[in-house]
Amino acid sequence: MQGKRILLGITGGIAAYKIAYLIRILKKQGAEVRAIMTPASSDFISPLVVSTLSENPVHIEFWNKKSGEWANHVELALWADVLLVAPCTANSIAKMASGICDNLLLATYFSMKGKTIIAPAMDLDMYQHPTVKRNMDTLISDGVSIIPATEGALASGLEGQGRMEEPENISAYLQDFFYMDKSKTSKRILITAGPTFEAIDPVRFIGNHSSGKMGYELAQACLAIGYQVTLISGPTALELTHPNLQVIKIQTAEEMLGAVQEHWDLCSCGIFSAAVADYRPEHTETQKIKKQANEISLSLVKNPDILTWASKHRKEQQIVVGFALETNNVKENALDKLTRKNLDFIVLNEFVKDVSGFQAETNKITIFDKDKKEFAFPLKSKKEVAKDILSIVLKD
């Protein structure tokens, strides 16, 4: 952390009392710390305390009427290696997600060229509210990293998730961010994960049983060895956060294709592990279909082939990895897909109910390269399978 420039944004939550400890830790580790406080945050921690511990003036308003100095938000943003907003309230999250710029901290956020990391803090019902979750998903899509709130006693007297992460763990998170292997962070990997849901009407959809576990384990394994990751995820209960991770949440195959098209050029490798629905309803009803007739007819149209698009639009040196979940003629079907879609690798996943495949905790895979060389692996946990896949497809 020696010499790293950390711009600390403090918003108006009770967890602001922890910030004094965080500043002390960061300073002891050799970091330079400057702070911006929202006007409301000074009700929870004294600007004098923050200024004394950081050894720098604290900025609260655009214009300091006493000194006549202007707090230049552009200069602050350019100075910082990272903007850390802690605690970050639901109100500030909403403003950051929707583009509202009504204080110095938000103006600085919207001027940042470097990384922004937030540490949310709020009551448990607020933290789980769909609006707050939606706003945090938006921030993740914008490239913001989130240090998840932890569980424990809250200021309301309730117990649950919503506590800001402890200063020691926030500091460790920043260390991971700064000490990532720079030789690999120049390489970004695109991973697709989970199912797609194709709407029939407002409450029904065509989907599959994919949990997204394999894709998320692949993302975590890539991050662990120093790569940047763009994770394009269909609907799943899984969550993952990391300074070098960008998560893009989608619902449909067409949305996934759009996200792949937007980000593919920036990536050195694409691992397409998502279970994309092959077909979608030709028409989506605007109202719930009532159960009246004994039979209904549903007209389906083919979804775009995301893997084929990525293969056809690859640049030199880009690696394309496909997946094949098969129930019969497994090797023949996998090799056919490898050739037909002009892939560098195909990962054959042999489906065995509750043992290997959707919803299972384990997979049994065989990898074929473009020369049809075979790499077979025994049944393993998906975490170990992810490492096996990377050992083949990212081998230098």
C-alpha cells in the first residue's frame, strides 16, 4: 500500500464511526489518504477526526466560505488511484446508479477515471430491498466493485446482513486490488454463466435448470490467478465481487448476445459456459395467460447463436471455449460442435442426474482442443473442474 493514493468518500450512516480505524490502518500501511464527506456524514463522525488522522484537509462542500477555497472535484478524481466510498448508504447508491450529482462526493465519483469501490451499510430490510439490489447491479455493470455487507447486530437492534465490512477486511480488499499480478491484469476474460429466461407472459418463461455454478467458479478461478473478468450472468442466486470483476446481469439470450457483442473486442479469451435457451416465444403476451382451454399452442423461434457469433468475430489470438452438456453420443456430439463452430476448445460435460451437470456440485468433463486432442478428468467439484479447464485453455 506504500504510496497508494486512496480517496475516501464518507456518507451519512452510523457505520461512519469505523472510518477512523480504517484511516489509521491505511496510513500505517503507507497509503496516502484524502477524504470527502457528505454534509450528512458529519453528524456521525467529526471532520476534525478525519482530517487529523488522514493528515489532509477534509472536503465537504464545493466552496469553503471561510477559506475561500474551491474543492476541485476533477483534481481529486485525477489524484486518486481508487475511490473508496465507505460507508455507502442506500441513498448514495441510488444517486450513483441513477446519475444524480448533488454533492461534492458524487461529482467526484462521476469524474473518476480510476477504480471505485463501495462498502454498503444499512439495515437488513433495506439491503435486501429489490430497488437497492437493482441499483447495486447497475453499479456493478458500470464497473464499480462492491464489498458486501456482513451479518451481525445492526443499529436498529435487528440481526442480519447490512453491517459495513470491518476496517481490517476493507484494507485487505484494497491490498488485493493493488497487488494483483500486473502481467495478467492486462488480459481480460469474458465468461458467460447461468441460464437464460425467455418470457412467455409477465409471469412465465422458458428456461432450464442451470445454476450458474460452473461459470461463477470459472470467474473466481480466473480472478485468483490475476486476470480481469467480465462475467455475463443469466438469472442466478449466486453473487461474486472482486476489484477486477465486472458482472453484467441479463435475462434473455438476446440480452446476453448484446452484452457479448459490446465487450468481446476487449477480451483475450471467451469461456461460454452459459446454458442459453435454444428457442424463445415468437410473441410475448403482455398479460398473464389464463388457464381456460385444454390446450394452447406456443410458437417458438430460434435464439441467436452467441458462441458462433463470438467465433466468427474473433480477432487474432482470441481464444473461444465452448461447452457441450450431452446425454447421449457424448463424444461425437461434442466433436461435431467443436468443428461446426470453429472453436479452440470444447468442454464436454457428461450429464448424470444429481452427480454431474445442472444443479450438481460436481462435474465430469473431457476437454478437446481444435486438433481434437483429448484431456479427460475424473469426477470433481466444480471448483476443481474450473482449475482443470483453465490449466488447459490458458496454458502459455
